[in-house]
Amino acid sequence: MKKTINKEKITEVISDIREYFFPNVFEDVNESVLEYKEQKINSAKEKLMKEVEKNQDITNDEINNIFEEIISLDATINDDIEKFMESDPAANSKEEIILSYPGIYAILVYRIAHILYRKKVQLIPRIMSEYAHQITGIDIHPGATIGNRFFIDHGTGIVIGETSIIGDDVKIYQGVTLGAKALENADLLRNVKRHPTIKNRVTIYANATILGGETVIGDDATVGGNVFLTSSVKDNTIVALKRPELIYKNKENKNK
């Protein structure tokens, strides 16, 4: 009989791993940094194993392998932070990004959840991604494949579907959807690539919608704000809406 996962323990796992990656950012570490990091990763490992065991069998070796991969995220996460520093002139320090940027939080949680998803851990990756969605407004399915140096600006309203593939050095702004074309029978789409592929060095501006598993946005392309795409875009292409006609009226004469 399956037992209920303790969501609070899952959020504690996320917190422990964040504190492992960034000692002295969340609290002053009085003892050895190495001892502090070991304490945090062991705490996360113990909590995660207890929650996983509620729904499936897992060995100590399997948990250790999962955490070896999580620990190896260190360079990837720091590259993401560097990308934020390079891309956002409002960022004054790495500590500011770690403590206050919803984009980097959502990316970190995604990268942890993605490892669990690939290791076939049940339910917990989705709990992690939905928790990040709840507090950041950024919805990244743990099944998505996302490359290095990923940058999310502002972030609110972003949706990245399960079979999305995103390359390196991609920038995405608020309100972007990487989604699937709707069919009446969802079973027809299970285990099928139904979300787009975004290749390297692509920029996608606010409120753009890109749909479909066969849709590929080529290297170095730019997708403008509010664009709706269901077909592929070649490398080095800018896609933008035609400029709308704006009407200006003198407020003093508006009733004449």
C-alpha cells in the first residue's frame, strides 16, 4: 500500500541541497565548510530516502548514485549563475541572484528534479517542480532536457513542457510557453515528443508561445514578444510580429 509523501520533507531536501551548494550564503558557517556541506548533503539524503521508500524500493547504493549526480551539478549551477550575471545588468552580485532571483531557484530545483526523474523516482520530482512553480510562477517539468548556462529573466508565467529540449546559452523571458498541440485523446501523446526543441544561443522574448514536438528553433534565432509558432525556424532567424498601428489622441480633445 502506497503511503503519502510528506511535501514538507521534500522542500527540506531542496533547502538542504541549496545550502550544500552555497555555504555562507544562507547562514554563517562557523565550523569547517566541508563538515557543513557533508552535514547538509547527508540530511538531504536521509530525508529523500525515507520519502522514496514510501512508494518504491530503493537501495543505499541507488540513493548514493543519485546524490553523486546531484553533487556533480555544482559546476552547472554556477555556470547558470554566471549567465545571470552576464545577462542581467540589474544583478549586482552572485549572492543577490542566489537569494532573490526566482529564475535561478526554478532552474536549481529543475536540475535536481530532472536527476530524480531520469532515475525513475516516482512522484517526488513532480512535487519538487510544482513547489518551485508555486513560489516562482515558473513551471518546468522535470522531464524537460535543458542545457548549460540557462537564463530566465523575471520568469512569471513561463511553462516548459515534459519533452522540451533546450540547448546551451538560451534566454527566456516572462510568459513564454514551450507547449504541446492539444489532442482530444491524451493517451495518444504519452511517451511521444510533443514539445518543441530550442537549439543553442536562442532568445525568446516575453509571452511568445511555441508548440509542437516537431517544432525546432534553430541556433542563434530570436523569437519576438507575443509570437505564436507551430512550425520550425531556421538558424540565425528573427521572428517578430508586424508592428501594430498605434493611435495617439490629445486627451483634451478626446470628447470632440
